[in-house]
Amino acid sequence: MFHQDFPSGEQDDLLVKVYEHLLDSGDWDAERLSELTGAPPGDVKRAQGILVDLRAIEHDPRNGSWRAVSPQLAMAELALPIEVEVRQRARQADKLREQLRMLLPAYESKLRSDPLDAIQVITEGDVLAKLVNHEISCCSVEFAVMLSRADPGETDDWYQRTHGQGARIRAVYQHSARTPEPGADYTEVHNLPRGELRTIAELPVDMLLFDQTTIVLLEKNTADDKPGDQSVTKGEVAVVVRHPVAVSMMAGVFEEAWSRSTPVRPRLPQPEWLADDNLRAIVRLLATGAKDDSVARRLGMSIRKCRRHVAELMRLLGTSSRFQAGVEAARRGLV
């Protein structure tokens, strides 16, 4: 709905300046606004469009002028209906969960009494894709993955969805995932706050484990498959296991592989500001827990200058404390 034609930080500053000008003068003069803000006329015009979309300014057809509108009125017009709809949808989702939860004891009792009903063999890719999509939508505690090869676009979507539902994510790939082919980067899961990625030489089986209640055993993709053909739902056969005892046993296989695998800590692309020698050295020392006076002494600078650098680092890393800055730098692989 809204324009996004220039960087958000610059956009926000320009929007405020244009809005303030209209509040003060009640007059729209693009050339004058360009002079006052130092922004190109095209950016001023785009800012006008954004403010119109936000209902923050409106045009008076009677005299051709523009006037600023109360942001609170604009919020009520734009945001309130969305908030109401979100609350209604959330209540609807809660009601559906409650109704389906009433049926769960009967279903689980049937699984325990008739183990054959707890195992399903799937031989059609579209059926498997729908089943996995359903399990992904329901997964809210933990999503565990053990795959020899996969389509990163497919698995990244799974990781984002389950993470958004509050689930912890653990993924085990083979060591080859550390040096993926172009277009086959498997490390996205590691960039999620509740995501962990490990690798191992060989995997006993390919599987997806949802909330310790359902396991999907997958036919392994072969090493000859191309990156674009690696969808985990393309195999000819998959086995779905829901019996509690069988799920527990297969979960143990995952835990064994997890315990023997090696954590992956990918180094993320380094920001341009890290090219500054002082900032890079301070990042390294902060990650060790060094205090400001220790950092200043070891780098041969005044405490005041050191603290200015630390404050700048906290701003660049988006943290509110020096300790968080060190932790965040380590998480991003900057040290």
C-alpha cells in the first residue's frame, strides 16, 4: 500500500519535515520544500504520496490547498480496523483449537489401541506436501529436522513459519551443507533466535519431527539431484508415524545424531563499519567481557573516546548495553 522508494531512515526524516512544514504553513510548495529539506523534488513528491497513503495530509478541492491531519485520526482510520480484525481472527483460531482439542483424547486412544492406524505410507508427492504443510501449521513447541539434502527455499519457509508460532528449531544436515552449492544455502535456520544448526558426516535417516508427536520419515534424495530438484516432498515414498512409542523411539534416533553432530556458527556478511580498526578491536574485546577501562588501556585510547566508540557500536548493533553488544557481535559472527 505504501511507497518504499528510498531508505526508511531518510524517508522518516523527510516525512516529518514535510508534515511539519504543512502544519506551520498550510501551503504545499514542492520547490520550497525541496530547498528547506535538501531533498530532490522527486523525493518530496514521493513523501507527499506516502503522507496521503497514511491519511496524514489531505487535499481540499475547494481551494486546491493541502492540510495536515491529526495522526491520531489517521491511526483510527487505518490501524484500528486491522487491529479489530486481528483480534477477531485470534478468537476464531482459539475457538477452532479448543474444538479440535476436544477430539484429541479419542484420537490418541485409538492410536494406542490400534498401532496400525498410527502408521501411514504416502506414495504421492502432493499428498505428502499437504500433510507436511498441515503439520508445519500446527507445530508450536519444537520442529526437529534431519535431512541429507533439501530445497533451502522450502525449508526456510518451514523454519520461518514454525519460528513465528513460537517453536524451537533444531536442524541436522550433512557436513556438505557447510559449503553449499550456489543457491543451496542451508544456514538460514541458524539466524533465527530459537534456531540451531548442526552437521554430521552421515545421517541414518531423513526425518521431520513435529512437537514430539508426529514423525515423517522421508526417502533420501540422491547425490545426483540438482539443487532445484531437492524438495523433501518429491520422494516416491514417505512414512508418517504417530504412535507415541514409535515416535519416542525415532526421536531417540534424532537425539543421538544431534549429540554426535557439530554446531554450525556461520559468519554473516560483515558490515562496512567493521572495516574501522578501532571498532573491530573494540567488538573483539567486548565479546570477551572486557570493561571500558580495560579496552581503553589495551587499545591505547582515553576512556572517554573508548566510551564514544562503545556507544556507537551499541547503536550500530541495535543493543541497549555493552554486554548485549558483545553478545550480539558474537551471534552475528563479527568476532
